[in-house]
Amino acid sequence: MPLLPDSVSIDTRADLAALADPLSRALGVIADRHALSLDNATPASTGSAPVFLTERWAIKLVPPQWQRELEAELIATERVHGKLTARTASVRARGAIDAWSYAVFERLDGTSLRDARDALSDSDRQSIAAQLGEALRSLHAVSTDGLDLLHVDWDAFAIERVRLAPTFQAKHGLSRPALDSLAPLFERARPLVVDDRRALLHADLHHEHILLAQQNGRWKLHALLDFGDAVVGHPEYELVTPVFLAVGPHRDALLALFSAMGFRCDERSAARLTAWSAMHKFNALSRFLPRDHGADALSILRETYWPRTVDHVD
């Protein structure tokens, strides 16, 4: 009889609680196989795959329907380890139990940017943004050879995101006048994929995936977490999530991020990145706007989050 069920949906705490006994036994199997101490593992999240934490390890158990995503995460995690200006987790073990897959990652210490945000000075914020830009630049310099599982057709992806963006943004509260301005924005911003550059992208680098540490009374970038959404794609796409969810509407910090990444922002690139801000798979624009935002919402976002660094880029 299988230890873990062949098919399962884990969307709520109740779903996870219903699997408590088989998951506990699965952790025992993993501990025995790899000589790990997992006795005090506690659940860290709910969602498509349960994650358990100990002081040293993060254990992800993945049902059959998400095995490709775990394999992609492992490929990206192993490729970047030791190559960036910030720390990333190592992979301690991997394997399968029945139809499920699992991976054991090193658990990194530090304070999430989300938890530290209120303690940051303007100087800290600007310094961390520059360090984040340097880390992303080092990530984008990592070789993509052999990463076939992570490649996507970026032109086709852009077309798909243009099609899906209005529905996604409407679902997440973008006003009708702002929704009506999306199509003209997409048209003005073409070409949305401006050249054939491709790099390994984290693609979801928000404030919970960035760890800080204090050094001599100052906050410093320490580590980047969770390469579960990593893809090989255009480097500009990488900017959207950290701009909105890590740096925020702080002009000097945004300029520090852009400079460290080598991104030069003129009027055309600001329009293009505003379009990608609306097209991004996870970026609900209404979170960054007043409740009563109107037709000028996208212009406000462009001026706030995509400050120009040059008048024109050839």
C-alpha cells in the first residue's frame, strides 16, 4: 500500500492536516535514507507542495502533478549555488517516495526583507537595492547551457501575457478606466521583447525571498531563496517583482538597483517595463494604487516605479 496518495490537492491548512500522518512517515523515510535529523520538522506553508523546516533543512514534498516544477527548481538551485554575490541554498538530498518526489535544501539564516523593512534607513534601503542589483547581475551571468527544461519561447510568452493580463488585473481589482488603458500601453510599448538576450531568471524575487543580515549595525543583503519559478528568459522581466515588492517607490533605491544591474531606463524602456508590470504572472497592480485610481493609473506607476536614468538609449 502506498505511503502517500497518488493524487492530492493541498490548498488549505485542512488539506495539509489531513495528510499529517503519511507526511510524517515520509519524513521518517527521508531521514533514514539520508542520515538526517528531521524529528522536529514543522510545516512551513500550504499550497501545491508541503514544505517542512528544521533548524538546518527545508524539505519539500511534491505530489505527482508538480514533479516537473520541482525538477526545474533543483536544476536552477544547483546551477546558481556558489556563483552569485549573495548566498543561495545547496541541495542536500533528493528522491522519490511512491509517486511523490522530494528534495532537502539547506536552510539559510537571516531576516526576510519583509520582516526587516520597517527597520531600514534610507541609506540601508539604497545599499540593499544596489547589492540586490549586483546579485541579479551575477545571476544573469550564469551559463544557461544545458538548462533546456527552463527555456520558454519568450515571444510566445509575451503574446500570451498580453492576452491574459486584462483578465488577471481585473480579477485583482484594477479599475475599468485603468483596464481600458492597457491595450494602448501594450501597443506603445512594442516590441515587448526588445532583443534576443536570454538569461537564467529567478522570476519571483519578492521581499520574502530576500534574506538580510546585520553587519556593524547596518543591514546587508545575505541570501536569495526559492528558485521554484526560475526560467531562462529576457533579463528585463526579472526587474518587475523586485521593483514593486522589494525596493518599492523609493527613487534613489530604484536608481541604485538599475545602476547595479546595468539597466538604462529611457522613455521607451519605462513604457515597456510598465507594460511588463501589468503582464507579469504575479503582479497585481491594484496593490500599488489608491482604491479610487482612474485612467491615469498606469502613467502614475510608470513615473513612480520606472524613473528614467537617461533621456534616450540607442
